Amino acid sequence: MKNTYILLARCSDNVGITSFITTIIANHKSNILHLDHFTEYESNQSESGQLFLRLEFEQVEELKESLESALNQYDIQFELFDNNDKTKIALFVSKEDHAFNEVLLRVHRGELPAEIVCVVSNHETNRHFAESLSIPFYYVPNNKDKEDVEQDILNICSYHEVNLIVLAKYMQILTDHFVSHYPNQIINIHHSFLPSFIGANPYKQAWERGVKLVGATSHYVTSDLDEGPIIEQDVTRINHRYNVQDLRKIGRHVESSVLAQAVEYHVQHKIIVNDGNKTIVFN
């Protein structure tokens, strides 16, 4: 596998921007392996739009410095990643194991360019899964002030140099203070019935209303509860023959796959958050 860089960039759309970037790469004799771009217009009447770019290209000497200098000079917002660097993930979980194990096993199988460096939980239920793969497991119960609990967790994440926190059915609300340490670096999963059927037993509530779709939404966590930029969603159609247990079973399957897919997009550097409230996903 070749050593590559991945560039995520955004700016006001103008003629020649893509050519400008690719010319710099070509001048350094680097081969572009993937290129994707998208221009977003606010409406059909808009004269100018926002350009979003993702490029993957070979690493060659002095290219990184030249490219960064040029992009800064022309006020292009960007992130440049070394594809050799694996994302360090902290998995947060409570009692339910379905979404947790889906991410755990995909990383363990080498399907995702990531490393799970620790597991944090407010229950002991899933310790054996983590320890079976020699992953440090931290039991952090809610037995003191939330501020102190979160500081303990922040210390754990800092120690392990965490790049991404994955809330795999971690049934605790994170404070704004905690979230501010990891902007667009915390991914959550929940059922897609929100804002309906909030509170306990959402699948029972949904069954009682005769829903026809079961789904899940994965998103970045922000200070607005369950309203962060959406990364991935999916649904499965159901009918009147499904009971509450069937709904929960199907819901677990959808939640697991949607969370794992969102994590995959993130660690493969395929997501640009636009204006803090929506995502561009190069999938």
C-alpha cells in the first residue's frame, strides 16, 4: 500500500480552484489516487456556492509544506491527513453491547484504519469483551459529581491520546464542558424516532403507535442534545406482525450498522462539517 495524504478542503467556489490544487500536486510528481468535489448552492438563484474537496495522493518530499503554504495563502480552509496514522478511538458503552461490539470487531478485523485504545463504561457488563482483545477497560461509575466523573474520563482520554470518542449506547448525557474538548470528534447513535417517543422504552411506544419504519441516526455530538450534524442514517420497513421484541431486535441491527458506518467515514477522513450544522460525506 502506498503512503498517501488525504486533503479535505472547503472555500468559496471559483473557477480554477481544483486545477490550482491538483497542479501543485502534479508539480511535485505525486499521483492523485482519488478526487471528489461538490459545490453547494443555497438556492437555485444563488450566484456563488461553497466548494468541498477530498483528494488522496501519494506522499512525496516537500509536497506537504508547499501545499499547506499555498492553501493558507489563498484562504482555503483545509485539513491534511497522513493515511498511515490510525485514528485512536475511545469506545464509551453502558449495558447494551450490540453497537459496541460492531465497532469493536470491525476495528479488530482491520476493516477500519483505527485503533481502539480504551473502553470507558459506567457499568461492568462489557468488560470481558474489551479484555478479551487486550483493550484497557475503565469502569467509571456515576458515584460522585458529574464534573468529577467527566474529569476522570477526560484524563483517561488524554492519557491514551484519543482522537475520536464513539458513544456506543453510552447512556449518559455529556456536558458542554466535556464536548468542547472534542469538537466534531464525538459520534453518537440513537433510534430515529426522535423527537417522538422520547424517554424510556421508545420501541414499546413506537409499537403502540403502529410505526411502519425502524431506523437509526448517527451524528456528531454538540451542546444541543441529539441535534449535532448527521453523518449516517438507515431504516428498515416493518408491519403489524412485529411485536415489541421484534422492533428492538431490528433496531439493534440498524443502530449497529449505522454507527459503524459513521465511524468508518470519520476515520477514512470522508466528512466535512459545513457551518457547524450539517455534513458533506464523500461516500
